[in-house]
Amino acid sequence: MLIYDEKEISRFFDLVLPPVWEETEAAFVSLAARRKYIPDGISLDLGQRPEMLDRDIVKKRNKDEYIAKIRRFTADGGYSGNDGKAIMHEAMAVYVNIHLSDTVSAWRKTKEAIADIDTELIKHAVSGNPSTAHALRMLKNVSSIWLTAMQNTYSRKRWIDYDIDITDSKDSETARKITEDVFMECNLITSTIWIKTRGGYHILLSTETAKFSKAVNPGSILSTLQQKLEGYVQEAVINENGMIPLPGTMQGGKPVSIIQSMD
């Protein structure tokens, strides 16, 4: 099963997404398959890159609709690899955006992409070049262009996401304690939501409640974390793409959960 606790999804929805959505805002949700999550001994062709299996948007603030979109991703045998074999849930993860999408900006980006397709088709027509294959492929892919724009266009950023990848599971609690101490020293621990993932933690720092200064700001916090966590983590970065595994679902066969929150 991909969903192990709908109450945890509901909690994420209430804690992370804004209590009021503007008419132009929507939430982006997706399902991906990762080669590194494929169970040992199983052959499955996922191509050259992590494969985005499905994407969707929730158009208004409706928790039931949000959970229903995630539930739609969970049908057994609903997705297959390049070799036609069914992708097992153990190789999948649900990723959602912690920032709401801006539909107006996404539409502008989509129109720019469509204009580029028009230009390519016109140039081929004028030059007599019969090779319109690329432009036609893009036309068939317009829905994907739109969803990509929705994924990458944010209306507002309420969170700064510190992504901590643990080197070894035995270092997990040590890394967590060090990280907690850093946020405590910065007087920011009460402005954070902690999400435990398959490979570490996502610490969401609220831009609405955090008090920053010249000495204590997102960049200085990251530098301190990187220094103090050296040797305990594979990587500590600020995640700029806004996508995280969804609490209440399984990531590569491991549960994702909120372990500390502002509620």
C-alpha cells in the first residue's frame, strides 16, 4: 500500500498548506518511481531518470479532494516500466509541493512554450523543411508542459525546506539531535515542522513566524548545519524545488511521517 495513514495526510494538509487559498492558487501532487527503491533481485526498467508516473493538481482548498487525488495513485498494477512490467509500490513515492502553484504564472509559461512550437512550425513551413516531428511531439505533450509549469511556479513561499540526507541509519538520531540544537540556539525550533523520510529529514521553517536577522538567516543556519553535521550526513541543503515525500504515504517501502510540528 502507498497510503498507510490518511489522518497523517490530513495533518500535513492542515499544517503545511495555507488555511485560505486564492482563486489563482492550486496544490500540486505527483507519483514517482525510483530505481534505487526497486527491491533487490527484481528486474524493472525505469529508464534513464527517475520516472514521474503521474501528476495532478487540486484546484481549491478541499482536503477530501486532496486525499482522493493521492488515493487515485495507489491502484495495484496501475503503472508499468519501459519493459511493460508492473511497478510495485515498494519502488514508488508520492511527492507533493509545499508551496501552492500560481495558475496565472503557469499559464504564461505554457503560452510561451506553445508560442515556441508555433514559431518552429512556421519556420519549417517557410523553409520547406518537412521535419516537424519535434514540434508535433511537443503539441502532443501540451498537458505535460502545463503540469510542469504548475509544478515549478509558486504563488508564495511560506516555508524554507532544509533537506537532511543521512549517511547511515545509525547516525539518524545523532543528526536529529544536532539539528534540533541548531534550531534551538537560533530560537527557531517552534517555527519548524519536521518530516521523517526514508533517507533523512525535511525540516520546514516557517517564513511567517521565524524571526531572521543578519546573524541568523536561512543561509547562516544552513552553514551551521553543514559544519556541525559533517560526518553524520550525506548532504544538508536547502531544497529549492518545493517537492517533498508526503507524510502518511510510503516512500520506497518506508513510512513518511511528521515527527515534530507547530500544532
